[in-house]
Amino acid sequence: MQIVDQNLDAFQLTVEDPTVRAYLQRHPFAVGPDRTMNARCGDIFQNQLTIRNRTHPVETIMLKPHETLLTPKQMDRLDRLMNEAGISTSARAGLVDDYAWETSLVPLDTKDVLVIGCADGPELMFLRAVLPEANITALDYEDMIPPALSRAIGVRFFQGDLHELLARFGQEFDLISSNHTIEHLYTPDEILATLSGLLRDRGVLISTLPMDGMAGTPFLKRVRDVAITKRVHPLDYVYLDAGHPWKTNPADMSATLQEVGFEPPVFYQREQHLSREAAYGEARFNAGLAIGKILHTIFFGLPRSFAKVAFPKRAPNVISKVLLAAERRIWFGTNRLKNKYTQEVLVLARKASE
């Protein structure tokens, strides 16, 4: 266990219009099919990206591999659910690796659960394995849960915009869970305040997310430069990654949660699995990041710099799309490198007593 006093910049891209939010989730680098919308997103990048500077003591607990395992009884339930849902044998180990450490921290006396951003349902399956009698409610923009999985879990699902869906509920949940969802919020203070209001007294929020504002995250300096100067070339939109508009860190997250009604949160990381895609410890993690940055500079940074000189205002769409297409296929491309080497953190926060 360690107590860290962090004084780092986190960042927020604030977008109020739900139409623009939805567009940026599909086209986070503003090279989508709608040129008018692309231009509007560019204005938002330059004017709505702000710094969230916080100084806050943070408690971090590094979990060892044996601390992230489910019990034999929970694993038996999970196996039965996977069988009912038709999950392939080859996919099971990867799902356990992604979700077991989150659900191993779930309070076992939970009766009513709200899951935000459930995607195609694996998080729900793990929650059902550890909470066989709980009522589970799930929300997402799209209904991607396979019917067999939905039947196996027994879930109440609502589809639509998160802001609108949350207004349907009252103070009726013991646990709110999210896996790689909160970093997608364009108004996190508002949403977290709403979530606090939906929890019963002493209810718990558990959220796993990449800390895009954490020290050492690739391209964080480029984000800071845009937030300060309010200038960015369209070819550099990729560095901002509007799909993750809340680029938070533990200090910012801790301060925000306490401002909206939670006790000081505890942050968990896996000692040998520092990011979702990097299943190894700190030494190898840092070495891989250093190599990735060098390769990125050579293969993508330099061509991008030449293109910016040739097209100082805006490069033709074809150049942007070719660069992005190449970067998405190679691990040291901008977005893939950031996703691989941004540390994944689980935050557990209990609602303060009323």
C-alpha cells in the first residue's frame, strides 16, 4: 500500500450537445463522413479542452495475481453462465483476465446493481457469478448483449443516452459498476453527482478505467499544449483522442468523487498487469513504452511533421485517413500505443453517510 500526493494535470473535453458526443465516439479524430461536423469538432478541440489541476492525497493498493481471483464457487457459477451463454472455450481465459479482478472487489451483500456502459455483456456475467441473487440493471447506447447471454444473466436493460436514462431512477442501488466507461464521459462531474444520488446510503461505486491523465501516459504533453495554447493542427487530433474526453488521474478522480458525495476513494492496480493490454510488471512496461515512443516518432511523427509543413492549415482528408489507417494496424501507432501503455486503475468509492 502506498499514499501518493499527486499534483498533476488532468484534462477534460467538454461537449454538451449529445449529437456531437455520439459523433465523436464514432469518429474521435474528426475525420468522419460529415465535413461540417468534422469542422465543428475541430472547434471543440481548440476551445473546449481544459486543464483540471488537483492536489490530493491518494491511497493506492497494488494487487498481486492471487488477490484478483474469484472463489471456486464463483468460478463454478461463471462456468455455468458461460456454457449457457455459448462463450467459446478460447475466449474464456481472456474474459477472466479482464473482469475477475474488478468483480473480486464487489461487496457480496449487494442486492441492487446498476451497470453503466455494459457493451456486449461480459461484465454482467461476472457480476451475476459473484451476486447470484442480486437485481442487475444495465444501460448502454446500443443493445449489443447476445440473447443467450441476457437470458443466462437475467438483466433489466435500458438503451439510450446515459444522461436521459439516469433520470429514470431514484436512490435504489447498492452498487454502481462500470468497466472502461467513465473515461468516455464529456460531463463527468455532472454524471458522477447523479450516480452518487442513485446510491443508497453507504453504497459503492466500482469503476475500472485507463488513467489518460496519469504521469507517463503517451502524448500527454501534446494534450497539455493544446489545452494551454488553444491551437492544434487537424493532423494532431489523433493525439487528443476525443473518444476519451475525460483524461483523469487519481488526484483528479479523488477530488471529483469527494466533491459529489463520496468518501475518499481507494485505487487498485494489478502488480503484474499495469494496463488492459500489458500483462506484465513495471520494468517491462516502461521498456515497451520507451521503444514504442521511438518507433512512433520515426514511422509516424516525422511523416506527420512533414505533412503539417506542406499543409499548414488542413491536410487533405485522404492523407489523414491513410495515416490513421496505418496507425490502427501497428502497435506503436498513436492510439494503439496510448491504449497499450496507459495504466489501468480500479477506483472503489463508498457514498458518504447522509
